[in-house]
Amino acid sequence: MNKPQMITVLGATGSIGLSTLDVVARHPDLYQVFALTGHSRLQELLALCVKHQPQVAVVADEAGARQLEAGLRAAGLATQVLIGEQGLCQVAADPRVDAVMAAIVGAAGLRPTLAAVEAGKKVLLANKEALVMSGALFMQAVRRSGAVLLPIDSEHNAIFQCLPGDFSRGLGNVGVRRILLTASGGPFRETPLADLEHVTPEQACAHPNWSMGRKISVDSASMMNKGLELIEACWLFDARPEQVEVVVHRQSVIHSMVDYVDGSVLAQLGNPDMRTPIAHALAWPARMDSGVAPLDLFAVGRLDFEAPDEQRFPCLRLARQAAQAGNGAPAMLNAANEVAVAAFLERRIRYPEIARMIEDVLEQEPVVALDALDAVFAADARARELAGQWLNRHGR
Ligand code: NAD
Ligand code: MG
């Protein structure tokens, strides 16, 4: 029998992290947890360490490390505790690790995710922001190191499943006409436009089909999530932005589709539960039980499709423009969005101001080429600075 694979879960205390651990715990013969990382919820991280017995845990700072260590010792565990970005990169690249789940939210995940890529790991990519920020450099690093990159985002995992195994020869060479990226439309798909001024963070985070972290929930409400996913799809599948069409499909049963030149359209369907793409990527190219209930098509009853409304969802237009501009534009879009979403969650700006802030930031700055990671972080920092100034002028 083969040895269990050793897994590092970056962002273990988050929504994707917890779903990953749920799947892993179903297959103790196949997977063992090497490291767990968490930024703020130390009690939850401690409970996860007690349950999964990792060799290493990573927290944000010294104080957190001391607190976690005390809890670990009291529980009789010898788990080593590391700190900060350096600790994250270390557990991502450790020679004992086979696979890394990249599930930190936002730009904070870029360096640790790249560390896993550069170490040639099997990388399960949930942290879409990392790829959006640094696409060309990220994909170069994948090719150079021979890392196996598997998409966890449900849409990209669906597209991956609907593409032939040799899609890296080029979409045109394998007969693909378009990628059809599905979107639920989020909680505000039908809200009267005038009411969007007054929607609250709680309403934005109440997604009709998926339970997720707060940042991606707001992104789903604004459809910036779909915009980031458009850019993500272009990098993962070497597609041009015009080859990716967004289709609003409110049931979230079809997770995306691939349209071939002969008229065939292949789709991947399933209940909206992230354990399916997680189990798919962990076991790939095999299959294994994820704990997700079988899809009941009679209960689903119908599948609806509509075109996205860019007046309602200006973030989708902004992301498409950034995808077309390329270079530093996606990194700036992402950084401005992170600032805007945090400000909205803190009630410093209203929901429609998310898109206004991002558009103003992108208009103020010329697009620069990103030839190295330093340039990516410089574009990120510049956008955060401009967004901060915008917030000082317009925020509460
Ligand atoms: P979440 O907010 O629930 O969890 C985020 C995790 O990142 C937590 O473990 C947190 O401790 C950690 N973290 C936050 N800030 C950090 C920092 N500065 N340094 C180190 N760690 C930090 O988020 P989530 O919903 O699990 O999403 C995680 C990623 O997966 C995001 O990039 C998101 O876009 C992507 N994703 C999520 C879903 C979903 O269903 N939740 C679906 C597709 C893609
Ligand atoms: Mg998604």
C-alpha cells in the first residue's frame, strides 16, 4: 500500500480550509495533515490541531504563537509553531509535503502559494487573487518547477473536468470555441438598482447558494468574483478574455461549461458544495467520496440562464477591461477591490462605491509591465495607496 500523501492547508480556519479538512478526514489512509495555518481564529486553529495532529502550525505573530503553544502543550501535542509569511512559505515548500491547499484569502496568499509552486508541489489553488495579481510570473513558475496546478474554484475545476487532458496544447488545437463561465448572480441579482445604495454587509454576505468567507461573499454580490475568475480562467487555460463568456445561472448546479467547435457543450454539474472540487483535485486523476450528497435533478427541476447585466454589475466590466489591459492592471484591480470590500464590510463606504473606488483608482494610474514579483507588489501597494486616498476623500 502507498504511503499517505502529506498535505499543508494554508488558510485552514477558513471556509475552504475547513471543507478540505472534512474531505481529508474521510480518507486517513490516503492523506495526512503536515501543516495547518490560521491568521486570527486561534481557538479554532487549536481545535483543528487537536483533531488533525499536524507536525507544524503557522500563526500571524509571536503573541499568537505563545497562545497556540500553550494550548498545544495542554493538549499534549508536540506540534511545532511557526510565525508569519516566512512560516507560511516554509510549510508550503517543506520537502516532506506532497500537496498544498492554497486557501488564504487575498494578496496575503501570493508568496506562500508561489513558494509551493516553486517547490514543485501539487498545488490546489483556491486563492484566485494570487493568480490574478501575478498571472504571467505565476504560470512561468509552474512550468519551470513542474508543479501540478489544480483549480479548486468550482468554475475552473468544472472547466478543467470538461477540457481534454492535453488542453495545454492550446484551446484552438483541442477544438475549444469558448469557455462558458457560470455565475449565480448573487443576492442582488434582482434588487431594484436604486436600493443598492442601502444594502448592508449582512445582505451582501447572505449568498443564495454558497456558504463562503466574507470577502468572496461580497465579491460574489458585486460580481467582482466573476471578474477575478475571468482573469483566473485566462491564465489557467491560456484563453483570451474574449474566449470567456459569463453566463448567469441562478441555481449554481452547472459549475461551468466548455463549448467545442463541433457544437458540443460539455458541462460539469453537482450540488453547490466545495468538497466536490476539493475531492476531485486531491484525488486527481482518480475519484473518491467527498461527502457531498448525490445531485437530485428532480428536486432541482429546472436550469435557467441569462446574460449578465453590466449596469447592475460594473465590477464585471472593470475586470474585463483589466484582463484586456493585462500587465499590472489585474493586480491593481485586485488590490483596489480588497481595500473597497474591507471598507464596505466596516461600513465606511456604500455598496455602489466599491465599483466607483476601483474605477477611479484604475483611471489614475498608467498600466505598467510586471517583469518581477517586486513589480507585482509595487502595483499592489500603489493601488492600495490610491484607494486609501479615495477612502479619505469619500469614506465615513
Ligand atoms: P475565509 O475568509 O473563510 O478564510 C480565509 C483564510 O485565510 C483563513 O484561514 C484566514 O485565517 C486566512 N488568512 C486571512 N488573512 C490572512 C493573512 N493576512 N495571512 C495569512 N492568512 C490569512 O475565506 P474562504 O472563503 O475560505 O476563501 C479562501 C480563498 O478561496 C479565497 O481566495 C477565495 O476567493 C477562494 N475561494 C473560496 C470559495 C468558497 O466557497 N469559500 C470558493 C472558491 C474560491
Ligand atoms: Mg468560484
